[in-house]
Amino acid sequence: MKTLANHESSTLSDEPLGSTIARRITSRIEEELARPLEPGLYVVSTPIGNISDITLRALTVLARADIVYCEDTRHSKRLLTAYGLAPKQLRYDDHTGDKMRPQILQKLADGASLALISDAGTPLISDPGFKLVRAVLEAGYPVRSVPGPSAAIAGLSVSGLPTAPFFFEGFLPPKPMARRKRLAQLANMPASLIFYEAPTRVLACLTDMLAELGDRQVAVLRELTKKFEETMGGTLSAVLQQLSQQQKLRGEFVIVTAPPSTAKKPSRQEIEAAFEDLLDKVSFRDAVRRIAAQFDLPRKQVYELGLALTTSRCPSQDQTPGGEPDNEPDGA
């Protein structure tokens, strides 16, 4: 007997995949739009570069909000227009915050549904909004998160460096003396450190990091999720040299540094255990890169240990599992 589920499965199998996705997305959005948006302040994440990274929930919240507060209304209008949205927009940033907060609290008292967005990513994360959220909570009104893209988390997730624990610093002070002082305070923190930096200061920032943090492993990520996305990994000295050779630096940068190395070097058994854990999950080359970063060891040393381990596991193999390390310098 052919059930309804079987009939639906048969129908879907005959439908182009794009049509199936579009139909289900449309259905989901229509369901959300049919429900009124509960009063309160919605902190909505928006794409950090790729416009397709916005969530369905973010779109439906922005469509139903009485007012969308933006860091830059002209910038945000391009995103809203791309999805056919035309909510009322008002500016909220560090310059207008003191004036706008009492007005926002009054609108919440009147039962309004309000949204807060930044130019890109998650509001409050190196963006305006902290004082507003604190004031709304203290006044007893709900604040709801509509999560989505964040450059800090995106950068950490593809850095190849330890992800727990981590510490988000954001932008360092622009002046060299203050920047070095802050880096010195962070030098012994046992965590991966995440920074944002502008293209005009990234070389000076990396130079100060090398001086204050030591030549530890780093990942420098540029234009995340955009067409010219780029990731540079290795030691601070190697990445600094690589970037210095580029004629003109463009785009926004995320910098992730590894935790400081510990005095105790890992044993051979610890490194082999790390390989055993990773080799079933990632390629040999990626395992070498991750373990070198994790234990702050030269990649060639980790490569040779991993090669010996994989050879003992598969003695009949004639070729190395990941190939030679391409004569790359340690940490590159």
C-alpha cells in the first residue's frame, strides 16, 4: 500500500533540487510572516560579506519589525533592498546612542517590535549596541537574539588553531605604545586570541605582536566569505614577511594567534595520540598543520613523526599519506 509519505517522497524525487529547496524555503518564510512579531528588541546578525549568509529568521524579523535600527542606514538599505524589504530605518551608533536610547525605551513601552543590526556580522561584537541592550534589560523589556554570521567565530573556525579556550579582543589601540602595552597584557593568556584589524594597520599590528607575543603560530584571514577570501597561516614572522611583500593590502582582517607555548614539550606518545585522533577525521597534511600549531612544534618534525606512525600502521603503502611538506618553512 502506497502511503502519503511514499507519495511525497516519489514526488520530491521527480522535482529538481532547486525547486524543492525554494518551495520549502518559501513555505517556511510564509509560516513565520503569518505570525505577529512579539514586542521587544531583536539583535539580528547580518552577513559579513556574502549576502547569501543571512538566515531565514533574520529576514522574517526584519520584515516584521516596526523599526530597524542600523549602524549606517545607507549601507543596510542595500541588504534590505536585495531581499525586497523596506522597513522603517533609523540610525543607531556611538554618535546617536545617547539621544536614541530614551526614544527606543519609550517605543518598547508602547509595545513595539524593534530590530538592531550593524553594518556586518553580529551587533555589539566590536559594534555599537552594548549600552542599548543593557538599558533595555534594566528597563524590563525582552531582548532576543537572532544569531548568524560573526567574523570572529568564522575566522577561528578555519584558522587551524585551538578553538577552546579563546579570547576575543577585537580592535587593538591604534597608537603603537598603547597597542604594545595591551599585547603585553595578553601575552601569557592560555588561549587563542582573536583580533580585528584594518588594512592600513595590519602590518604594524603584526610587527607589535611578534615583539610582544613571540614568534607563535598565527592565522591571518582577509575578506572572509567574500570573493577574494584569503587565509595565511604560519609563524608570526613568516606571515608578516608574506604580507609585507604584497603591494597594497585591502579588505578587513581577522587575526587569530595561538596560545603561548608551554615549557613542557609534548612527548612522542602525546603527538602520536593526536595523530590517531585526527587521521580518521582530516587529511594527513591537515593533521600535521593542526598538531604543529597545537604543540608549537616545527612542522617538519611533526611530519616525520606522523609519517613514521602512518608507515607503521600501513607498512604496505609505497607512498606517503600526505606527500612531502612542499619545502615550506616551519609554520607556513
